Amino acid sequence: MQNDKTTLKDLSIFPADGSDGVFALIDRTATQAGKEELRRHILNPPATYEGLVEVQDTIRFWYAHPELWPAVVLNGTLVMVDKFFESADNISAPPGGFARLLSPAFQKLFNRREYFFTRFSLSHLSDFLNGCSQLVAMAERDGVPALLARELGTMKQELQHRLTPAIMEVNEHTGFSELSTLQYQARREMKNTIYRLMGSYARMDAWQSMARATAEHGWVFPELLPEAPVLFEAEGIYHPLLTNPIAYNTSFGNSRNFLLLTGANMSGKTTYLRALGIGALLAHLGMGAPVRRLRIGFMHGIITNMHAEDNILKGESYFFAEVQRMKHIAARLGQEKPHLALMDELFKGTNVHDAYECTKAVVDGLMNHPNHIMALSTHLYEVAQQFEQDSRILFSYFETNISASGVYQFTYRLKEGISNDRIGYLILQQEGVIDMLRKRS
């Protein structure tokens, strides 16, 4: 699956303003290396259906067995191990005989910094190797999924190094002479081995993080299906960043793969589209999603057009940015492999007539792409009415209650059909903007 930075920003995965996004909800990693691996996993989800199923099986395993994660390895453990091997290139000779004969008391007194660094770093290296050994022991359990078994097999091979048993036995009683010898040998012989082990550990940290987040939030593992036919069936899907979210039912398929969504401004259209995108993305990470039930066919990418930005330095207007983003979507939809395309209130950077004509042309063009799942929201209900008789299109709207006196209330209820609600003027009036402007200085 390919998702560009704009899509991840539109879906609030990694918010540009520094606020907590979806990433903060799923980051339950124990180490910085695991966090970086989790970020890479989001940027590059599994590229095939088979690969995704393997990842989901692995995350399901950690979901069922969180107690197997080794508590002995902390973020500071890997930081110290990394620092220990960063200085390996400066070691040119083994510890001298005289230095090794000095008692620990003399070592503390005359070479205090080296003494404590050696003991402290080897202690962390011992913890790390013991943690890896605990993970490798899981391979003997029944029901270990294939992807995890391969990773554990790789770790087991790396742990065969001749120094591993001695370092794993290091404790507070280990003599400084032995520690000095071990640190010299480890730095010279184990650097690449340890870094490969750290890579495996980081991947497993990312997997167990997604499993813990799934359990913590009460999310549900989706039923993953091959890419054909296209399918997205969700019961009770909701936006996970909202405190009191409303859940919706959604069903896309081969016969009806395009949703035209209408409703007044602020009625819930953008939030709904984001909920669809986040649910699809989390499913393609192999973890649980914020739904009661989800059946989803494998997709090769999510592409959004929600918040285009102008570029003053390039002399590009907001409208041109919208067009360029739509051009990018058109190129992606030109591929046969299924994508999820989410488009929100297109062509806000031009006048109403142009916006109508452009949106109508886009909807007409989108109907030529039955291999993808697409959703487009608009408050231009006249556009939706132009396609009202097309049975290939799903029509839904967000209901707004408007009283005879002009008081409006958003219900955030999703209904079948087309909305013709217009409340822009009411909002302007209710907020007192018109009265403020009418007052003389």
C-alpha cells in the first residue's frame, strides 16, 4: 500500500501542527527504535495481500500474548548498547595485564569513568541479549505465526555467537578483569550482530505496540480479503480521535463503489471521510480498527484531497493546488489496482459556478473507475442532483435540523439521499458578524 505525506496529514496520522494524532494512539512501543520502526511501517505498509495477512497474524499473536514481551529490555537498554558500540572503533588493543590486575577499588579510584561505563554498558548488553533469548524461546510454543517464526529464527542464529553465553551471565558480581576482556571482545566481534538483533527487536516492538493499542482501545481486527472484487463493509466505524464519536455503517462493493456525500458545512462530512480513511489504513497495517465489524479488500493505496495549500513562492493559487492534487488522484485511479480515494469539498478556491462545473466534471469522470472505492463530499447539492438517477452511486447526507425561526442543530446522523440544507448565512447571522459590521464607528 502506498500513502503519500499529504494523505497521512489529511487523515491526522502525523499532524503538522505537533498535536497528538493517530500515531499517538497506536504508539505503545517500549523503545525509540521500535517507535521509528512503527513509523516506517505506517509509511510503508505491506505491499501485498499475503504480506498483510502475515503481519495481521503476528499482531494477533501479540494481542493474545502480551505477557510474553520481555520486561528486561527498556529504551535506555538499547540507547546504552548503541553508545557502547559507537565507541568500538576507538578500541585498538586489549586491556593490559597490569590494568587487569588492579582491584575494583583501584579501578574505581583511578579510572572511575571507564570502570562504571564498562560495568554499566555490559550490564545493559546482558539485559538485551537475555531479552532476545526470552523472545527466541517463544518459537517453541504452538501457534506461532510464520512471520514471527522467521524473525525469531533470525534472532536465534544471531545469538549463536561465542560470546553470547558469557555476556548473558554478567551481573553485579562479575569481576572487572572479566568485564574488561568481554567489552574488548564484544566491541571487536559483535557490533554487526547486535545491530541486526536490534533491528529484529525493533520490528517486534512495533508489532506488539499495535497489538497493545488494539486491546487498549477496544478496536476490532478486520476480515482481510483479496483485492478483487473491491469491498469495504464497515459496521460502527468511527473517528478514533474524538472523545464521543458517532459510529456509522458503510458498504461499498463492485456494483456501488462511489459515495456522493452532501450536507451543510460543519455537519460531519469531513470527519466521516477521515474515519473511513483511518479505518482502512489501520486495517492495512495489520492491526485493529475503530469499528464493530469490518470486511475490507486489499487496496494498493489511500489518496485524499481534503486540504490543499497554496504556494506563494511558486506563485501557485489555492485553486491551482486543488487542481494539481486532483490530477494526482486521477493518475492513481488510472491504475487497475484498487485504491481508496477520499475527496472533500472540492474547488473551494474558485467561484460557485466554477466549483459546480468542475465538481460535476470530476464526478462524471470518476464513474469510469469501477476498480476503486471513492467518496466525495460537497455542499453543492445541485451536483448530486445531476447524478441522482445513477444506480452506481451511493447517496448519503448529514442531517441538520433547522427551525422555523432559523435556529439550526447538527444531528450528525447519516441518512440516505441528498441534502439541500443551506446554513452559511444562518451561522454568520447567529455569530453576530452581520450585526457587528452594520454598527457605525
